[in-house]
Amino acid sequence: VNQMEIRGYELRIPDGILYINGLPLVVFEFKSAIREEATLFQAYEQLTNRYRKAIPELFKYNAFCVISDGVNNKAGAFFSKYEFFYAWRKITGNEQEVDGISSMYSLVQGMLQKDRLRDIIRNFIYIPDTSKKEDKIVCRYPQYYAANKLLENIKVHQKPNGDGKGGTYFGATGCGKSYTMLFLTHLLMRDKHFSSPTIVLITDRTDLDEQLSGQFTKAKGYIGDNIVESVTSRE
């Protein structure tokens, strides 16, 4: 729906709301590309500041939000800082990245495609159980496609029919590799194909070992009660 009036403490009219089975799961805020004073950051502030104060009930079931100025198009968790809103630049995960106006099409056809949206809501949104802050992690498109491709590749190579080598994933510094591993672990734990596997994390730095241990400990409720071990390699 678009331009639907929502009355809470005040009347507000979000630009767009995506409902699934009556639940408002995605909220959109658009700004004009031809008005210099209308910025993408203003769309973010309107959602997370004005709407949060005036119509907080709208976001009780919110999965994530989308902000756009027609050229820049990004999605992120309602609690995220502005810098963590991220463009969805691929539709299937196999094509070249796009940007600008084309990124609206890749976001709609990629992130909001019906099956993929349900998959993201079910498997790729992480809320730490023990966090004292309003933390909510929504996957970025590299994490989503990487985790799913890794899962399928591991299935293909699983013994006794395969060679047992699931493959190698390379990610640059700061790309969110730890969350990719978290999402992959979640997929492995929930997949009946693997009969509840044990996951072993091997790191090469003490600080990284501590970071991942804390993250996966907090995620125990997210990935199940299976043991998740973390091993630091010094070689």
C-alpha cells in the first residue's frame, strides 16, 4: 500500500508499507531526486525519528526499512545507524552489481522477490539474545548470496558421495564475514539434510577469536542448542 494514514500519538502517512498476511513487515520512505533539499538521510531520519515517536506501533512487526531518493536506494534494520543501511545491488546473485537508479530495480526484484523476502525474514535477520542495546542485524546481499551458495556447495561435496570439501569463501576486510558465517551456521543447523552438525570455527587472531566467540554465544537461541566450538590457530 502507499500513502496510508497511520494514527498513533500523531497522524503520519508513510510513503509505502509492504504487508504479508496483514503484518506490516517493510516500511518505505521516499524523497524526490529533483529537490536538492530532500536527501536520503532525511528519509532515514523521518523513519527512525519522527515515525518512531509518532507511530511506534507500526514497527512492532517490522523486518526492515527501505529509504530512497530515486537514485540512491538502501535497506536496513529500523534500529540501525544510517551508515549501516545498504544497497541491494544484485537480483539473483550471479550478475554484475548495479548502482544508481538501477539499484531500485535490483532491490525490488532481488530483496523483495516473494520467496527471497520470506527467506530473508526467516533465516537472515539476527537479533542478539543478550544485547543491552537495540540490536538487529539484517543481511547484506553479499552475505545472503554467499551463505546460500556455500550451503548448496557443501551439500554437493558431502560424503559419502562427495569429497567432503565444501569450498573456500574469500571476503575482504570489513565485509561482514563473521555474519556470513553466522547465517551459514544457522542454515546448516536448520537443514534436515545435515542431521544437526557440529560447527568448528578456526581463527588466526586472538581478538577475532574473542569477537566470534561472543557473537556465536549470543546467537545460541538463533542457531539452536548444538555445540559451536571456536579454535584459534597459531600456525
